[in-house]
Amino acid sequence: MRISEIYASIQGESQYAGRPAVLVRTTGCDLRCTYCDTTDAFTGGRDISVEEVVAEVKRFGLPFVLLTGGEPMMQPEIAELARRLLAEGLKVAIETSGAHALEELPAPVFRIVDVKTPSSGESGRMRWEVFERLRPCDAAKFVIADEADYRWSVEKMRRLRLPGRTEILFSPVHGKLEPRDLVTWVIRDRLPVRVNLQLHKYVWGPDARGV
């Protein structure tokens, strides 16, 4: 596998925000979202076996593991890694874009799937059937840069029939959309969503890595 970094921190976003976790960040991504905050994971990293990844994760002694990137679904061994981590008694989640099929992942893996909004420049790459298969333990995450993204997200959320079927996260682009504006819109429209801030950026700053 090609891995950018493995480190212990808190889960910064999603319905698991604030939970201590080991993050396994893979290298490489096939999308180029305008608001991407992990461009350093596009290239570089190190080649490491599944067995070595599992050993590094276990050394941290935390029960929750997040597979992220980059785009973890680009790694051919990602499903096997998830199976090995689950076999160790760990809880496993994955952050991935909606541009990749997820059927190969073991069922116990929690899926946190990005819906690429128009401002990302990549909304045309979504595989909408992925969102039809999300479960109550999973999440669809809309990263929102402006009010146009917000209106688009509300419409897409309803067209996909996400409310009541899976967790729905509305996340403001850090430094571009004020969280208070997103909260105002969500409350005004009585949306069944969770406003999702990137907690790690408020704890360590927006440019910190490996935390």
C-alpha cells in the first residue's frame, strides 16, 4: 500500500468527531477538488505492507481506526486492510468520495462518503448509486462553500432520499464559509442534518499535519 502517514489524533469530523482514533492516510487521489485541504497526500508517501500497517495501528492502542486520504479506495489492498483491522477487534471507518464503488468493503466498516458540491469542480464524478446503499451507521457529507452549494445540497439530499436513512453532514469549507451562516440556514430551513465542523482545525490550526 502507499501510505502518507499513520498517526493518533481525534476524529476531526463526521458523526464521530472528537473520538480518539488512529488515522491511516493513503497516498493518491483521482479528484482535484478546489477546496481540498490534503493536497500533500496526492503524491509521496511510502510503500508498506498490510501487515506493517496493522502493526503500526496496534502500537497506538486505540480502538477506533479511520482510513482516509487522498482516496483510500484507490488502494487495491484497502478492503483487506479493513478486514485485518476488524479481525483485531478494532472499529473501522473510511472517509471516501462518492466517486468509488464500496461493495468490496467489509460490512462492519462505517462509510463516510463525500458528496462533491458544485464549487468542488468534481460533482460530475459522483456515482449516485453509492448513496442509495448508505445505512444508518454511515454518513453522506456535503462540503459547502457558499449559499449556492447549500441550496444544491438541500435539493440533492432530498432527491437521494437521505433523511431518515443515513446520517447527513453539512460541512462549511474552512476559511471560506462562516459556520454561523451555515447554522443560520440549517435552522431557518429546519433541516434534518448535522452541522459538521472540522474539529482538528480548531484545536491545532488549519495547516497542522499529523495531528
